[in-house]
Amino acid sequence: MRMVFRWYGDGNDTVTLQQIKQIPGVEGVVWALHDLAAGEEWPMDKILEVVHASKSYGLHTEVVESVNVHEDIKLGLPTRDQYIDNYKRTIKNLAQVGVKVICYNFMPVFDWIRTELNKEHEDGSRALFYERAKIEHIDPMELVDQFSRHSDLTMPGWEPERLQSLTNLFAMYKRVTEEDLWNHLQYFLEQIIPVAEANGVKMAIHPDDPPWSVFGLPRIITNKENIRRLLQLVDSPFNCVTLCSGALGANLDNDIPDLVREFTDRIPFAHIRNIKIYDNGDFIETSHRTRDGSLDIVNIVKAFHDTGFTGYARPDHGRQIWSENCRPGYGLYDRALGIMYLWGIWDSLENGKGAKS
Ligand SMILES: O=C(O)[C@@H](O)[C@@H](O)[C@H](O)[C@H](O)CO
Ligand SMILES: [Fe+2]
């Protein structure tokens, strides 16, 4: 397990590279050019800025999250080809600086969805929260408005230029069924996977978060069967998945250790975090510790260990604790605690190796 930590870049993150470097066992940052709109080619000079800044702290930049997919590609519009060409060029540019994994997602319009960014836990810490009943009734525009007023730092996946044309997008997606979305994904993968393969870059799709349809939009990367289907769309070792325990785990029918075991050869990148799911289907993000949430993080890490996982892993969202002022989900303290928990489990499993017959 190669531990990495998501970093939003100079001037765009409350966490510094120096702080990241001081977290035990972190070897690299998970990064992106967050100021570029989806669909643009990532220019070499901007890529190199991040690479040099990270290198100066001894951190590598082998994992990118995300190169966002333009909506025209997901919608299957004729204009998609120009954006796919840009995507291919971005893959080549990133390969030149040693990038090994690109995480992306294929969720229409929105990336992850929650109803609150700062829900208070009993202990006063705050976390991202999803309230099922609220989602069923809220107008998505209202949610976007709330989130955009939340902070000066743009939330990943909620970039203003993607959301400006929201009404328009919703109208266009009305005609897109799940099967259409599968076809559009296939078209995209058939074009980019050969490029990724030629350049030694693994494309690791992030599952839908939460793993079900929201606001009537189609969602397809949601469960074991669909991940199987995705991997077969283009059956290449470079067509992979980012195994995100918290995203998939919001549906308790998804048995995460089982998914880790089944897809082990196609998981170059893991997001490990816990959530507490309530009986009514609401869920809140918790500390990474197994007993604080509904997911068995110990057994998830054990599944990675048992399958000889040598890919990259990062703690996923953390709570806001100790009055930290940070991006919701992306503070320093709770994610650093999460890392120590993951290492604790991993190291004890390492020590136990060979002890049993
Ligand atoms: O990992 C997560 O849960 C997220 O914060 C997403 O924004 C994620 O980065 C994207 O869906 C990946 O494309
Ligand atoms: Fe994730």
C-alpha cells in the first residue's frame, strides 16, 4: 500500500506540502489542475509547476484526481470528439511527468452529492451529510446555491462553469437513459484506453457517490455487477477502478471486502473512509475507525492486504475537527488520523504474516 494525500494546489488548499510531508508514510500527493475547465487540455507548464512544487518536498505526483470528463462526452454529443482529443493529449502530457494513475468519474452533472457540508456530530466535529428525504424534495439549483456560497474555495466537482448551465444540462439528460450512458462511456473508453496503455497510465474510474440515481440523473458505476461490466467494456489492464469504500459503501448491499477481492487486478488506487448509515438511509461521514461507522475498515484493509495490494491508497474525506478551518472533507487533522489508523491495521497485518499456518 503506497500512501498518498489529496492536495488542491498552492493557494487553493488550507493544507501545505510541508504538513503533508510530515504525515507518517505519505509518499506523494493526489493532485489536479483545478482551475481548468473540464474538456481542456492540461498544458505542460502548469503540470510542471505542481510537479516541481511537490518534488521540492520529496512528494511524488504519480496519481491525478481528477481529469474531469466534459459533459458532451457523457451526453454523447457530436462535439465530444474534440474533448476526447484533448483528453488524450492530457494523458500523454501527464505520462511525460511520470503519472501512473488518473482517477476520473462518469457521473452526469454532479460529482458527489450531499445535503450538508458541516453537519455537527455529537462531539462537536463536523462532517458531510446526506439526508435522503431532503434530496428527494430539494431543487438542485438551491443546493448548488447553498454550496457555492459556502466558501471561497471551489468544491471539487462543483466548479461554477460546470454548473452555470445546469437547467440546460438537466434538460439534455432527460433523454439519456442508463443504457445510453453505458454506450457513451464505452465510446470514450475505446478511444482513450489505447492511449493510456501506450503511455503506461491506468485509468481508474471513481464510483458514483452516492451509488444510486439522484435528481433523476442516470448513474451506472454503482455496484459489483456494473463494475464487472465497466471492466469488460474495454478489457485492458489499463481500464481500472478507484475502489472508494465510502462511495460504494453507502449502499450496504455493496460488500467492500468482497469487491476488493474480486477486482484486485484492476484496482490501482483506493479511497478508504468510513460512513455511518442510519435506518432511514441518511448517512454521515465519520472518523476512519471501524466502530465509529457502518463500514468495517479493518476488514477492508485486510482484503487489500490479503490480495497483496501494491497500489496507491488515500484516506478519503475526513471530519472537520479541532476547529480546523478547511475545505469540507479535506482538512489535515482527521485525514492524518485516518492514515495512522490505516497504517496501524496494515502494519499489524504485516507483522502477523507467516505467524499462522
Ligand atoms: O473521492 C471522493 O469521494 C470525491 O471527493 C470526488 O470528488 C472524487 O474526487 C471524484 O469523484 C473523482 O473523479
Ligand atoms: Fe472517493
